[in-house]
Amino acid sequence: MQSISPGIVFRGNNAWEKSLSQITKLTKSPLILGRGVHTNSLRNKILIDLKNHNLSVNSANLEFDCCYEDISRVKNIILKNNNDSVIAAGGGKVLDSGKYIADSLNIPIITVPLSASTCAGWTALSNIYTKDGQFIKDVTLGSCPEILVYDHKFIQTAPSRTLASGIADALAKWYESSITSSTLDDGLVQQAIQISRVLRDQLLINGEKAFKGQYENNPSWRNTIEACGLTAGLVGGIGGEKCRTAAAHAIHNAITQIITPNKFLHGEIVGVGLLLQLRLEEMKNNNKLADQLIKQLFVLMQELNLPTTIAELGINVFENNNLEKIADFTCRDKSEIHFLPFEIYKRDLVEVIANFEQQKIKI
């Protein structure tokens, strides 16, 4: 079985209002799941609109990331209130939590992304973290969301930093899937890879214009947010488990193991992992284009104010055994880094990260 896409997708300005007639057919007693103070007003609007359609509505907020403690607490709230669906409205961690909770309770999930930071509103996958933000594992769910509401007016309210993060995460679709899966004799996988190539090209062309431009009458912004939130999800849907993540996400997962005072977004860390993956390809797979690809990405990432080193994520890899910790977790059994078509050992990662950080380290 392959979960390719949400049952229904509403997109564009006022997508939320357009979705209400379909939502009211699916649920009579939803729980609205959110998190940040920044999105309170949007969640209040969602709650009021649902009540105006005569739905019995409850709400709950996450306290941490998508972690078992929050998941358990919210499941108990749903069971106590007898809610018949979850409406997850927020960023990637909120969407992943809502999907996981709904899947485990066998009730419908409706995703309402409030930023373009990830494609989590689309996928049948949840990433699980500790309450301190350390990656534990990803969990494949039974299906994609029943309804995805991608309202451009909601996305407009998000900080520009979330869009930059989404661009970095979406770019990784091409760089990771093309190296892990390009030789597979599977037509859908090959189509997914080619979609990710077009996705990459559009982001390289439009990403900076979207980040620095206005929302209104800006096709670059519209196309970029939909690339990050919708097309990136479609790539994973069509490609399935064979259209895999690779070193960039493996390094992201390892970096999250080190607790820092300032939290960084998923795509911000993935972007650094992407640069390091290309260095690994250069060293271990004789990729002659890797250096040029790094320079191309580096220019865009600087324009988007994205971190480009682990040091810029607030971690000195040369202190507290951090380099060893990152290399150990990245190279652990069942890590995504082993999807690369060449062997990667801990010593390779230590060498690449040390050289990379020494070139640009900013402490």
C-alpha cells in the first residue's frame, strides 16, 4: 500500500473558508491542535468559524515538540471529550503530532499548515522527538490526511524565516532522492525524482524573490510556498519509501541530539546537512560537480539568511565531544545515511565535518 496524497486539497487565498462545507461533512466534534502564541489568532478564527457551523469544538496546545508526552496528553483530552477528528493547525511539529494522534485513535486528520516550513501537511509520516527536541524516529502512518487546507492568507502571517527553512527542506528532495534512487527500475520513483528536479529548479529561480518580495501579485511567492508545502509532499507520495532521504536528514537528526539554547527549524538544520552531504559525495563518490553545487546553494542560503555551518546552529563541534556525537548518531544502524550508494563510516563524517567547520567556523 502506498499513501500518495491527501483525500482533498484546498489551496489559495480563502482556502479555509472554501473547505468548511467539506470539513462539516467529515466531523461534528473536532479537536483543534496548535502550539505557538504567534498563531493563536488564526486558531481562534478556525475555532469560531467551526462553532458558527454548529460544530462542537475543543482545543489543545502542544507544550513541546512532536513527543510522546504531548501525544499521550492530547490523546487523553480527545478521549475525554469524545472528539471525532483532529484539526492540526501550525508548523511541522504540530502537523506531525496531529497526524500521529489521529492515526493511533483511528479518527480523521485535517491539516492546516500555518507556514511553508515543511510538507508535513501532506505526508503519511510523523517524526517523533524527545520533549527537548532530540530526534527519535520517523513513523509511517496509515494514510495521508483526509483534508489538507493550504490557505495562502494563513501562510502570509508566518515569519519569513519559516519560508527560508521550507525552501531548504524542499531542495533536499532532489539532492537526496536523486542519489539514493536514480538507478531503481520503478517508473513512479523516476517520475518523483524528475518532479523533485523541477521543484529544485523553481526554488533556485524563485526562492530569493519569494523571500524578499511582497505577497500580493507575486507569483514567485505563491509558487514557492506551494512548492515547499505541496509539491515536496507529492514527491514523497509518488516516490514512496524508495524515494528516500539520505545524508542531509541523517545529519539533521544527529545535530538535534545536542541541546542548544536557541532552537532552529527543521529546514535550517537540513540545509547545513545538505552542504555536508555534497562534500561527502565529492570525497567518497568522486562527484566532480559537488563543489559547484555547494557554491550555488551557499549563495542562495546566504540570501535567505540560512545557517551554512554547524557553528551557526550554535554548536562548536570541537568542544564537548560534539563531533564524535554527531558522527556516531549519523552513522548508527538504520540511519538514512546508509541509503547512499557508497559506504560511509564514522571517520569519513568526522573528516568532512571537521574540514567544513574549520573553513568557515564562526563561534
